[in-house]
Amino acid sequence: MKHIHQTHSSIPSSSEPAVHESSHILNSFAGEWCSIGPNNKVIDSRIGAYTYTMDDVTINYTEVGKFTSIASHVCINPVDHPMDRVTQHHMTYRRADYGFAETDDEDIFNWRKSNRVTIGHDVWIGHGAIVMKGVHIGTGAVVGSGAIVTKDIEPYTVVVGVPAKPIKTRFPQEIVDGLLQIAWWDWPRELLEERFYELNNINEFVKKYG
Ligand SMILES: CC(C)(COP(=O)(O)OP(=O)(O)OC[C@H]1O[C@@H](n2cnc3c(N)ncnc32)[C@H](O)[C@@H]1OP(=O)(O)O)[C@@H](O)C(=O)NCCC(=O)NCCS
């Protein structure tokens, strides 16, 4: 993985991770062929190879697997404010910015960092979805547009709604087990190139490689 910085395009023209110049990236890493779209904000996160985001995506304190697709206006891990203080206003922890102290209150930032979201490989997160703190989204899952994910999601499960609930699985269990065992997302690039067109036939693929 590479430390990621802004470039002029969000479409990778090589295996170098590409980040649109309008996006703000802080202390984050990305794998090869990864692409971060316009007006994204990514903080303290690791984004796997080939994963891409569309516009206006926010990702805080998150591990994202490989080959994951993140639609516009998705927010992953919107952070909480302390609700048990006199005020919820951020001046109590961004106290240096407001001239109340020399340093910020790192306890709040460490609390946020300890509530990481983890997302598997080949997940599709639909337009405007929100993924709340601490959640794990299994490999191959689908999050419908506008969903708010508050609980873990099993691999290859489709969830929709507020709060998000499973409506179906993408494949029967034996196919899911086969895909998890094959773990094609870990194949080297040469193998992916060789077997690329086989990705379009799920039954043949699992029969051959499972
Ligand atoms: C989740 C999704 C993939 C399901 O697609 P599908 O398998 O074709 O599902 P259907 O349209 O048959 O809907 C199945 C049920 O879920 C409901 N549903 C589907 N998507 C929903 C959503 N996003 N929120 C709430 N309910 C939803 C439908 O109303 C239907 O309910 P019913 O059984 O009570 O009638 C799709 O609806 C979706 O949200 N896609 C994301 C699109 C997107 O954001 N693209 C961004 C570009 S990358």
C-alpha cells in the first residue's frame, strides 16, 4: 500500500492509486489501481487495491478491502461528538483552535479512532448510504441506496433501509462458500488477466476454481 496524495484525475491510468485533486486525504493509504473521486474526504483509512469512490464520499477511520465500489455521497463512519459533556460543541476537544488551551483533547480523537469500520472485498455501497461506527460489512455484500448501516452485515448479503436490514443473499450458500474459499481478490494480476472473462459466469467459475 502507498501513502496517497492528490493527482489531477480520479481514474487510474496505471497501477498507481489516483486521487482527484479536489479531495482531501489525511494519513491514509491505498493499494494499486485504487481511485478516489472528486470532493472526497478520507481520514486515517486504508483502502484496498482496485477499490474506487465516486464524488462527495467521506471515509473516516476505516479499513476497506479490495475491489469495493463506493457510490456518490456515501459517508463511512460519521464520527460522534461527546454527548455527556455540558456542551457537544467541538470547542471542548478542538480547544487549541478556539484559543482555550495549547493542545487539543486527544482522548476524543483516540475514542473515534478506536471505533473503526471494516469493509470486506467486492462490496457495493449504494448512493448516499451511511455506515455507522464500529460496523463490519462482509465481503460481497450490497448496501442499497440511502441505507443506514448500524449492524454487521454477513458476506454476500443485500441490505436496504433505515436501519439497514437484510432482504436477500446474492447467491446460494454453497456458491458463497466457494467464492470465500477461492478468494479471487487475492489473485496476482497475471492470474486475473488470464481468467478475466471467467468472472462473468458465477456457476462455471465456482465449479472450476472452488
Ligand atoms: C439494493 C438493490 C441493489 C436491490 O436491487 P434489486 O435486487 O433489483 O431489488 P428490488 O428492486 O427487486 O427490490 C427488492 C425490495 O427491496 C426494496 N428496496 C430496493 N432498494 C431499496 C433501497 N435502496 N432502500 C429501501 N428499499 C429498497 C424494494 O422496494 C423491494 O421491496 P418489496 O419486496 O417490499 O417490494 C438496489 O435497489 C439499490 O439500492 N441499488 C443501489 C443503486 C445505487 O445506489 N447505485 C449507485 C451507483 S454505483
